[in-house]
Amino acid sequence: MNLGRTIKHCRIIKRLTLTQLSESSGVSISHLCLLEKNKREPSLAIIETIAKALGLPLSVLIFLAAQKDELIDLSASQIETLSKAVMDLMSDAKK
């Protein structure tokens, strides 16, 4: 799993700077840098906080990180579509 690269990719396609992601997630810039470089393993709580700040369900961020390299290059609209589909499935499951 390449969670760090996935976080960075999602941050970039959402046009967020490290400062913006840090402010919206409450995770320090230095910690985000280490995560993006895969030099630190985040807790589930941190991953969830970052996913929320990126506007993604936690499951989508983890799914993207678990995929092979060719799937990491999804566009912003494709990630939004995937996020919406996951949210719809979760909503349907609650009914």
C-alpha cells in the first residue's frame, strides 16, 4: 500500500497546498511531509482526519492506496465519482 503517495496525489488534484491540508486536517505540515514521503506510518485516526480534509470517504482513500500504480493516476473527477458511489452504497446499506 502506498498511502503517502495517494495522499499527495489527492492533495495535488484537489489543488491543496500542504499548508491548506494542514490547516483543514489539524495535522502539522512536517507530519504531512513525512507521511507523503512514506517515512511515517499514520494511525487510523490520522488517516481518517486527512481523508475528511480531502473530502473523501476513508474507504476511498484506503482503496486508492491499495491499488496498483496505474490506478493511482485517477483524475479528480474520477475520484469524485468513486467517492459518490461509495457514499451512495453506504447510504443504501443504512436503509
